[in-house]
Amino acid sequence: MNFVEELRWRGMIHDIMPGTEELLEKEVTKGYIGFDPTADSLHIGHMVQVMLLVHFQRAGHVPIALVGGATGMIGDPSGKSEERNLLDEETLRRNEAGIKKQLSRFLDFSSGIKNQAIMVNNYDWMKDYSFLRFIREIGKHITVNYMMAKDSVKKRLGSDAKEGMSFTEFSYQLVQGTDYLQLYNQLGCRLQMGGSDQWGNIVTGTELIRRKTGGEAYSLTCPLITKSDGSKFGKTESGNVWLDPEKTSPYQFYQFWLNVSDEDAAKYIKIFTLLDRKTIEELTESHNKAPHERILQKRLAEEVTVMVHSREDFNAAVEASQILFGKGTTETLMKMNEQTILSVFEGVPVFDVKREILQNGVSFTDLCAVHTPVFTSKGELRRLAQGGGISINKMKIDDPEMIIGTDSLLNGKYILVQKGKKNYYLLKTV
């Protein structure tokens, strides 16, 4: 597989240094991408970088994932308008462990293949650097003029800048350049990749290697992904879409991809899946013939959810999605965990009910018209029940006086009441 050619048709190249493609065609190359451990999970904004490394390994090259334990203590000014909070070492180490676990789902770190992935933490070599040693060995090779010319610096020092830039952030590109120099010297790494906003930092590394060793190093960046409406990719009303199922449930994750626009689906399926060109072209053709069937969105959501979570999580997300469209079953509900229940029924009215009421057994009528305000009166409930318009946990209520107990609880905590076709209510035990 030609790595650069693969990225080109997928729309994943923004800038590439001359000579990069020739190097990759000539020899097995080590290439790295840095991940700042500002949280204990990656989010889908990191997925483009992850996919770069996946394609790199599939093309026979050696991917290096660098966790920025040191650079995470500084804060990258690229694309930022304000100084970032600094993290302590304990937090960084915890975040690093979470990121390692997630990257292992995508990259082969352990099978013993020739191009097995490598993981490093720049804190391991930066922690012993004294300030004097740093400015002697690194600082003297890169001029202030060179550093000031970077867009990430100019934006923060311009007339519109709010607070300017601290020396700490100003030095970030030197620290990142030191990473590249370290990996070049120790591992023979000759390529750094990243988002297009990292171009300036990456090129500083190639320049540092050239000036300090006389060697040649290369760089490649991918575009920053946006939505078709210009808004930021990966953000929802509730915040980032995380890869950690504790932060973003597989159901919510699946729904994010399922609900992208047609234009975005056509772009994202190339970037975020490993489907080949022929398959994607066929899917796109089928989708264009029947856009209402959302063929691209469904396949995109399936591929990414299975890759990030599992086939089982994908199947559960699909089953959960059917519930709101009347196709769900009691069995499906009983299998759902609390996080998924709350995700599926986000926004529906929730009423508290004392657990002892259910422990003693209570009629459905009293549960929904006395102990909770699902129905305004017992008469309303009985009339709707006669017409077959009420269900509990997706089971039709024929007898409104049926006794409800704790055995009806979903996940040991909830009861789902449906009134008519579209009105749902969650009863929550307290």
C-alpha cells in the first residue's frame, strides 16, 4: 500500500514536505504523532491522527505514538487564543494510561511484527533537561526571528491578542522540536505527522534536526476536520464525543455518526473507516440514488462504532435506537445499562417513585396516576388502556389494575411508561 496515495484519495493530506513520498516508497520508515494528555481519554477530534498512524502501519511503516507528558505541562499555543491550564504529573500519568489503552485498540504494539508500533512519553527525556542545558543544546540553534514568524506565535502577539503569550508557551515549538530530535537520534524516526495547525511546530523539528545533525527529516499534515456548516467537528451540545464509553456511551457515539449530514458522511467515511475505495464509491452511488435511506451514515456509524468499541456495542446501540421508533422490545430494554437508558430517553419526563411502593406491589393505575403524574386522572388512564394506547417497558397494558413490582425495574432502577405513540416517561426509584 502506498501510504501517501492512500491518504490523497481519502482527503487526508494538507501539507507534505518535498521528498517525503520518495522516502516512504524507498524504505520502511518510522513516523510519529504526538498526543497531549490533557484528559484521560481521546475524543473523536483525535481520530484523524489515530487513523494516520493506522494507515502508516498498514503500509508497512513503524508508527510511534508520543504521549506528551512534558509538552502537556506547557500547553500548545497552536489554534489557542488563551493560555492553557497546566497539569500536575499525577494527572498526566493517569491520562497517559487511558490514552495508551485506547490506542492499543487501533495499533499493534505487541504481536512482534516487524513494524510493531512504539509508544513513548516525552516526559521521560525532558524531565532531566536542565534549563541551561536546554538553551545551550537546543535554544542556540533556532533564532527568535524564526520562532516569531510562526502563525501560532503571530496570532497571539498581534494587535487583537487578549493576553499575549507567556515564555512558557513561546518555547513550546522548541520542546516539540526536541522530541523530534530525540526520536531521530534514538529511534531513527524521520517523519512527524499531525494536524495542519501543527505545521509550524513540526517544521521547527525538521529544522532543528538539520541544523544540529545535518540529517534530513520530513513532515506531513492532514486537514483540520470541520462540519459542512463550518462548525467544529466532534463537538455536541453536551461537549466532546469521547472514545471512553464512560464519558460518551456507545449509543451516543453511534448516534453522533448516524446523524451527520450527507455531505459530511461522504467525507467522513473516507477519513474514519478502513473501507477500500471501491466499496466507498459503491456505497456513495447507492446513497445518492436513495438519500432518504441514509446508507452512508449507517455504514459509517457501524464501522466507527465497531472499531472504537465492539460489534456487541454496535448491535446494542442499533437495538436501542429502534426503541424510539416503536421497534424495540422488552428484552432489548432489559439488556440496556443505565447509561444507555438515560441516553436513549434523554429529555423525556422523569418522575421519582419510592422503592418501597414497588417492593410492596402497586397497581399500574395507582403508580401512574397517584404516585406519579404520568396521567392526570385514573379515568384518563383507563380510557387510554381500553384503546391499547399504554405500555410499560414496551409491553401493552390490558389490565390497568395489574400489580407492578420490583421485577419490572430496568437496570434495577427504572420503569418506562409509554402513552400513545410518542410520549415516554421514566419512573425512577429513589
